[in-house]
Amino acid sequence: MPIFAVFLLFLLFLPTPADAQGLRRSNQTLSPDKAWNPLPENEDLALPMPCGGEMVFRAVAVPAKGILYDKKVIMGVRSDNAPEREIYEHVYDAHISGPFAWRDLSAGWRQGLKAREKDSFMYYFLGKYEVSLWQWKAIMDGVCPNTPIEEDLARPVASLTWLQMQEFMHKYMEWLLENHKAALPCYADNDKDIAFLRLPTEEEWEFAARGGLNVPEEHRNQEDFHPLGDKIGKADFGVFRTAEKKYDRPLPIGSRNPNPLQLYDMAGNVKELVQSVFQFSIPELREGVALRRLHGSSGGLVVKGGSYASVESEILPGKREEMALFNEGGPVKTRDLGFRLALSGINTPASASRIRELEKESAIFVPEKTGTGGTARPKAEDAPSTDKAVKINSSGGLANELEKIIQAAGSSVVRNNLEQYRRMVLDYEKALEREHDEALLNRLRSVLYQIEGLRSFAVRFAFLDRAIQDVNDQQYKRKYLDTMTEYKLLLSNNTNNYKDELAALAKAARADIERHCASLRNEYKGNDLHSQHMRENLDNFLKHLERARSKGTGGLAKESIWKDVIYEGTLKLIMGRK
């Protein structure tokens, strides 16, 4: 064989650049569903697509006492952020909620959310995966791809402009309205204002990327990535560049593990454009404390999540990039930029029940009668010339009692002045109600940790009891025995403190307790030991709370509490020790 031919054969078997990076190109074919839902789950919510496809969503629940309640979330990067990135993503407060309640969903979607408490949450819906090339072609080309499909059709579509993404959503919504309008959520007593597709806001995207309510709040507020569970590192959840492995294109959707909300590719694969404009994070003094807020200048759009070309520090949920819509070359697009869809709805639909609820929550409705059956408020032109005396109920609400005074005022000027004051009182009452509601949730969370503390003291007691068996020195044995006596005293005192908390929480509204407990069950639904303990603690707390409501804490013996929260063998050791 000529030397030149041998050389060509040698080159033929050299690894290609993609092979060298762990990316041997594949010509394998797949079933079409691998391009829209390769990993189905029970709580998936799907909209039809042309060619028999689907666009799959996951419900993102937000705790809510009503439509106007929202949840404070902490955005940005918490730790190890480079100083030069401070104004990009240093932590700041934001708020989030959803437009849809349980009553607004179809029976099929309610079934998908059967584990939820129907009156405890508002919802928005986020794409389970990044939009794939198959889904793009099915909408934009109007031609069904051949089956089985090439693997490339299961990869996220990329290198798009903002306008192209909008065109995709426009065409898809038109197709849904023409062919499957009933599949879209709509408001309970109004089928005209329906759910629609858009890009998620930065708050919606980041809250979901951190795991939403399926992650304990203490983790979500303090850590930069959701819990890893039994996985080794972030590479188990995202496609990004490392020293050992590089990529020249995204992997098919669902190639890594999902986050706690069962959302895929929220870290890496392709960057995702969101609906929000980019603003710097800057410090501001509030009541003497330096806190962050977003700067007033709104620039380009925000890009989240990093891509296959990013390094590990760039795929954190709190990281932010800014993208211009245009530059000197025209509309901006990059080879690693894609998107996922949000399904949302209008906040002010023409729904009679929703309007009534909004009026009630915002207190914008001026009652025609007082809460005690008084007469309608006098109009300015027929106002009496003198004021009337009123009887104030000291246990009534401030705004309600002030309403009595307004109705009894003879002067239209006085009535108008009092009405302005009444509005201030209502705003204060609503703000105070929200603050108390948030404090109640935090108090319930603390109670669960109190129970965990009781368990911890018992474990320490049992450890010393075992250790004392191997101690021959009487001085050390005496010291161990004294420490065990102190642990039992600490266990007793902390149990008394827990009973005090039960007595206080027994006075709280049952509906508020149930609503917050539903939220906590979502946070601690994982299979890790911590979540298992917290669910056990929640069950025990609710059992003890019911006893406190019916019989008072005086009838709740410490020993009965210990029996519920401490393992039987350990409890016998404690009860046997004088």
C-alpha cells in the first residue's frame, strides 16, 4: 500500500473535534414524542400541537390567600459572586404570583394537580422543556416531520431573534384557537379571556429554576442552586462546559435530570430569553438598612440559565445576561440562545366573580350600608346640616367604624377628608394583614424545627446512654450522667416552649393554618431525610394542634408529645432515667 494511502487511512480513524469533546455525532432516529415529552410525569399538563405533538407544561404554584396576595422571593446570586458582577445580580427582593386559581382550570388539568390544595395557591405554567426543533418546525413550517425523527429534531431550537420567538407563539396561539380552544385554561365564569402563550418573566423563570415550592424556603433563600438530592453535582442537572468536557451544540431536551419541579434544562443546554428588561441591581437605604433594588433604567432583555458553552458559575438560576434586540448587524441572535414558553393570563379579565374578589381584597368598594345595617352614605347634595352621634364598637375593624363616622358627618368636606383617612387606614390594615400572614408561615416553619430539636435532644441522650456503658472511670461516668440529666431538663423545657406555641397557634384561623401547611407540604415533599422528618413533624404538629384546640395544652402531657416525636427505644431510655 502506498505511504500516502496509509496516511489517509490513519487520518480517517483520528477522532473528530466533536469526538474529542465527548460529542460523537449520532444519526440515530427517535420516536417523535422524544422531541416533546421524552420523560412523561403524572402531573404533566399538555396542550395539543400539529402533527399529533404536544407542548408540555408544569404548574408552578404560589401560596395565596387571594388574588392580590403574592410571595416575596429573593433573586440574584447569594455567594461567591465576582465583585464586578455586583450591579448585575447581587441579591434583591422581588414578588411573584400567578393569574389562575384552581376554579379556572379544566377537569383534566385539575386531575393533574390533584395533590394540591385547591384553595391555597395561584398558578402559572412553565414549559417542561426548552422548545425543540421538532416543535418549531411543526408550527412554523406547517409540515409534519417524517417519522421516526432524526435526533437533531429533539434538540432545542436555537439561533433565534426575539421577533422569531414572538412569531412562533403567535402562530401557535392562532392554531390552538382554531383547533383546540377548549384545551386552554379560562376564567371560571368567563370563556372569553383565556390563557395565552408568552415568554416567562425573570421572576417566574428564576423561582421555577430554584425549584419553587418543592424546595424548602430556607434552602431557596440562602443557596444559589436547588438541592442536589442523591446526585453528585450540577452536571447531573445541566449541560455546560467543564475542563473535561466541551460541547459544540445543545443536547436533546431532557438529557439531564429534572429540577425539583420536574423542569428540564433550566441549567445550561441553551440560554433562555425571558420577558423582562435588564436593570442593574443597586443598593438603597431603607430604615437604616442597605438593601438592593432594581435601577430605573430599562435596557435590553434578560437572558437566563447559561448554555452548553457556559462554565459552571454561569448556569446558576440567579445569573443574568443582557441582550439587545438589535445591533449594527440587525436583529440579535446567538447560536446558543433558545426559549421555553409560559402559559399565563390577563390579571383583569371580564369575570364577575373575579372582579368581586378583587374589590373585596383591595377594599376599593365603598359599602352602601354599614356592617351593622345602617343607612346608605348621604350624597353631598342632600347631606344633613348637622352631624349625627354614632356608637363605636371597640371590637370592630378600624375601617368599618370609621365608615360609621363618615355616614354620620353632616359636612361634605368632612366626609371627603374622613374618606381619605379611611383609605389610609385600609391600606395599613391590608399591609398589616399580609405581614401577619407571612409571620404565621414563618412561625409554623419554626415550630417544625422545634419538634426536630426535641428529637435531637433525645438522640443526644441516647448517644450518651450508649457511651456510658464503655466508661470505667467513675468521674467520667458521673459527668456523663449529669449531662444526661441536663439533656432531659432541656427536653422538658423545650417541650413546654413548644406547648406555648401550640396555645398561641390554636387561636389562629384554621383556614390560614391549613393553607400554610399545604405550602409546607410542597416544600418538604422530597425523599431526603430532612424532608421526611419535616413531614413527620408537620403531621405531629397538626395532631397536637387539634388537641390544643379541643382540650387546651393543659391536657397535652409532655410524655404524650414525646411518644409522638421520639423513637420508642430512645423514649424508654429517657423515661427510665430519673
